[in-house]
Amino acid sequence: MSGALRNADLHLHTTASDGGYPPKELVLKCKDVGLQYIAITDHDTVAGVSEAIREGEKHGITVIPGIEFSTKESGVSVHILGYGIDINDVAFLQMLNEQQIMRKKRMQEMVSKFSKLNIELKEAEILKEADGGSIGRPHVAKVLVRMGVVKDVAEAFDLYLGEGKPCYVKKQREMTPLEALDWIKATKGVAIIAHPVYYNLDEKIMEWVGTGLLHGIEVYHRDHDLEVQKHYEQLTTKIESNLDLSLLRTGGSDFHHEDYGRVPEPLGMTRVENELAVQLIERINSFQ
Ligand code: AMP
Ligand code: ZN
Ligand code: FE
Ligand code: FE
């Protein structure tokens, strides 16, 4: 398939969560690097989606509405992507709003933990950093960098914010993967397991597909090297033949901003074939 176009990126973050660019700017950047199909997948919010769709329409870029749910399965963080969800569903928006309130309280608890270590974080600065979006540890980390407490975001997680570190605050209640899958179903979305290399839950993935609620695997991701890719291509094929159904394969850069990630990379480096986006859109349409 050497002639296949590879101008799709189905995993992108904006300032609606912890990304570095507002939706409109991000879409313009996508245009600059020649992307034709993109999806906005902010953490636990769809607040960036409408603006991105509008901007995409101006430039002939297809923008798929999405979300990335943070969930916990037996103590392991699992991210679930939802595509084509109804971003105007009232019950869904209310549930997301409750998550935002919970995130704000959690941030306040982190601030008081820092205070006990004589590191005086200003809540207002963290709020400013989050810019009205979904508040998370990355925002706290960036403020710590600006204050000179740590040299970079990675160090902030290593020393203070990572699980088990002195200023880590557990979320009051974490969704389970199945709850996230139920919400995606309730809003007529398509559910994909994000960057599976982070969790090693192949058996569980098969089980979730078996419930009919999980529709595919993010086989391609900037943190999936060729060997990992091959593993998930094979897992997808194996589940398809064991359960006699057809799964979606998706992928994307998980771009937040240029300096983000274990290995920072500019937008447009990790791309997937347009065909994968087209198949995703077809599946979304079949659920409407
Ligand atoms: P939260 O939802 O507030 O718990 O923050 C989770 C987010 O923090 C993840 O989605 C990542 O974007 C980021 N993150 C988690 N661990 C690290 C780390 N070790 N270094 C940098 N960013 C991280
Ligand atoms: Zn993130
Ligand atoms: Fe993720
Ligand atoms: Fe992500």
C-alpha cells in the first residue's frame, strides 16, 4: 500500500485539556503540515471540539469529535478514546462537568500538599495555566517549572506529582473502563482503547471487545515502536478471528505541544493512513 495517503492524526489535545494550542490554532497547524483527517481527543472534555470543527470546515480538514477518558482498572490507569460522541448530550455534559469540579478540588488538595513542603503554589496561576480547561497535573507541573522548583515537567512528575510521590492526589472517584465504554455507547460513539502499550492488558481488551462496547485498538501511536505496532496488529487480527467481528485500527500522535512526551516531536510526525479515518467515520455513521 505504498501509494496510500497518510494524512490522518486521530489523537490530538488542545488547551481544552492539557494541550498547548487552542483548537483553532491547532487546526491551522494541522493544515500547515498537510493533515486532512484529525480528531480532537481532550482528557475528559469535549469543550474544544466545536471550534475545531468550524475551523476545519474553513480549510477542508475533516475534524472528528472525540474525547479521551481517564479510567482505572485494578489500579492501572487506562485511557479510552470515544469518537463521534454526541457533544450536545445533556446527561453526558453534566457528567463531564462533575469531573471538572472534582479535578478542581483535587488541584486544591495538591496545592495544600505542596504548602506542607513549603512550596507555595498559587491556585490562580494553575487556573490560568489551565485556561478554563480540564485541570490536571500537567498544569501544576508547568507552574512548578515557571517557579523554578523543578527544571521540567518530567522532573515535576518524578519528584512530586507521579503516583506515590509526595504531592500526588488520587482522583476522588475514577471511572472504570466499562463505565467509560457505557458513556460512549450512550452518546452513540465509537470506543477505542488508547495506547495499549502503557498497560499490557491484552486479555482485558479481548474481554471488553467481547461485551460489544469496545470497537477498536489504537494500534499506531507515537510511543508504539514497530515491534509494538506489530504486536497490536496481530492482537487485533487474533481478536477478530476469535470473536468473528471486525475491529477498527486507529492511531495518532497524542500531540500536546512540541516539547511534550518521552521523546518530544513536532506535529505531523506520527500519521496514519487516511483509510483508517474513513473507516472510523463509517463506523460512527453506522451508529447514528
Ligand atoms: P491527571 O489527569 O491530572 O492525573 O494528569 C494525567 C496527565 O498527566 C496524563 O494524561 C499525561 O498527559 C500527564 N502525565 C502523566 N504522567 C506524566 C509524566 N511522568 N511526565 C509527564 N506527563 C505526565
Ligand atoms: Zn494529556
Ligand atoms: Fe492518553
Ligand atoms: Fe492523549
